[in-house]
Amino acid sequence: MTIAPERPVAVPAPYEGTRIPLPVPTILPVPEDVRASDDILRVNFGPNHPSTHGVLRLIVDLDGEKVVGLSAVIGYLHTGFEKTMETKTWWKCVTYPERIDYVGYQNNELTFVLAVEKLLALEVPEKATWMRMLLCELNRIHSHLIFLGTAALELGAVSMFWYCFRERELIMDLSEMVAGQRMHTRYFQIGGLAEDIPEGFYPQCREFVEWMPNALNDYLTLLDRNKIWLERTKGVGLLSADDAVALGQTGPIARASGVDWDLRRDQPYLAYANVDFNVPVYPEGDVFARYRVRVDEMRESTRIVDQCLRRLERMKGRPWIADDRKVVLPPREELHTSMESLIHHFKIVTEGFRVPEGEVYVPIESPRGEQGCYLVSDGGPKPWRVHFRAPSFVALEATATCTHDALVADLIAIVGSLDAVMGDSDR
């Protein structure tokens, strides 16, 4: 098997030639003059689960209320999903990516499915492409709602948690309608969708699209002029554009530091080149900017869902999965009428299908930034190598830089604003 030579990494155009300060600290060391003091208190924040979408441990050195040293420790939620996928057939692998970033599950599943389809050179029906885009944007809203509700709760804004989860329930109802499950739907299939879009989905999704802008206005009314919220978020957890680029940050964290980069616009996939949306960018690089980027993204995602709905409503009766029986499962209605279809179904489920030899890397814009899937096939029924570029792991590398000169109370706001999912880090 021949592995293609490495290609140079493309730097976003606005930052080509910019001097990037190196090294940027990923561990905040205790200064020499402070280290000799007897007043330094080393505290374990964690390993704890509820406030960090998983199990994270922060070893923090405190000089009174000031954070003078910090180290983020991961590995408490290690699942081994990537190595497990290498022992499964391509068809069975589809369920695993959703459980890596279990908050941005739909986007994770999309990354793997797109990578396999690229290896197969498999063309996906237009209806499946637009439905995938619609569900991924609903999942982006779902993820940002969990961020906003939990981050606000940690700072004492209890009401925001209930408001955000009220809207989240509407998205969960839509997921249940299309796949029978609220999360980890396995609705994206290699070649398209697992089933056709059910009756009643379009009007229910339309109701959500009409409701969500008003809900977002309510969020801004509750927080944007709230004195306590502003004092806890503005000017806290600063991350410059140069540091964000040097630390490999993408997604809302990078855009909140003034880095204007979004894969949906700059390297379009699915049908993002055919929809109208804005990319929110804020230059401040603080906790407040990261909050505003995500709220604005929810508004833009709602616009994208609206455009997808208009397109899909004109595609009733169109195919929703590729017509390639070497790869695709037969429709459910054929299973009990054709012995050939039943045998084909059983063979794909148990033995899988073979993917041509090669390697691919497919990145997408997940709710946390660049989520990439690297696959290597040796021509067999199982992947030879699976690896995910996890934005949550990269986000944690910015923890120390953001907590420079922070107080211990600010640490909670900073870690929440990075929105790391620990299953994504410990995969």
C-alpha cells in the first residue's frame, strides 16, 4: 500500500506571514518568585463530571484567589473508540463516531460517512445531502444550547438552563421523528440516509424555525445587559488571534478571537455553497465573545435549516439513498418480498463490504470547530486505520493561556467557554 506524501498545511489567508508567538503555553507554570512562597495552595478541580461534559481534572496552583499555575489532565473517560472501529466492518462503524462527541453526534457521524463515501467515490442523492445539512445544523443549535444552558448555570444564571433545554427538547423531538431515537440516531447511512424523511417532519421543523429566533431574542434580553453576567465574562479568559492560530484553535473559540475561518464557507462540503449565511466573528477573545459567537451561530443555523426545508419540500418522492447494492442496504419493504434482498442485507450487516485501498482525510465544521476523520483502507471489509481530529482536545490546550492572570472564580467561566466534550478528547 502506498501512502501519499504529506501536504503542507494551508494557513487561513488573513494570517499568512503573521508572526505567531511560540511557544504558547499549554501548561501554566508557577513563576519562580511565587514558587518559593509558602502561600501557594495546590488544588484539584476534579476529576468531576457534571460541569465539563465529561471527566476533566485541573491541577491548579493558587496564590490566594489568583491562579498562578495550571495543568489540565485528561484520560478519565478513555473509550478506545478509534481502535474498536478498526475491528468492525465499515457498516458497523457508523454507530461509533456519534458517541465520541456525544453532544455534536450528528456532525461526527457525518464526518465518518463522508470519508467512507470519498474512498468509495460514491455519489449521494441530492435529497440526502440537503437532509444531512439540515440535521447537522439542528445538531449545532442543540450543542450550543447545552453550552449556553450549562455555562450560564455555573455562573448562577439558573433560568437560562431551563430556557435552553426547552428549545433542546424541540430538536430532540425532531430527531426522534426521523430516526426513532433522541440522540445517537445513526440516521446517516453510507450512501445517503437510513430511511426516507417521515411524514409530518417538515411542518414540525417549520414550527421550530419560526419559534427559535424569538427564543434567541429572549436569551439576549436575559444576559446581554445583565450586570453580573457582563462582569463575569467581559475581559475574562483572553485569547489573542495569534495565540488561537498557534494553538490550533478552530470554530467558535477561534472566531471569538478574530480569526475569520469557517469550513462551511471556506472549504464548502454538502450543499453549503448553495445557502446564504453569515460567519460571526468577534475580536475581543474573551468569554463574552465566545458566548456571543455561539448565540449568533444559532441564529445563522436557523436560517440554514429554513433554506434546507424550502429545498427539501420540493423533493418529495426523490431517492434518499444511492442505488448501489454492493454498499447500500435494500429498502425495508423489499426484505420480506425478496430472498435475494434478505441475503444481501444479512451479508452487509455481518460481513460488510469492501472499500478500495487508499487514505482520506475529511474535515467538517462541527459545533466545536474542525472535526476531521482520517481513514486508511487496505481494501478489506474493515478500516485499517481510523483517527479523528478532535476539536475538544485542541480546545483544552488553550486552557492555560486563557487562565493567565485569572482568578479562581474566573476559571469556571473560562473552562465553560471552551466547551470541551471529554469523550471527544479521550476517544
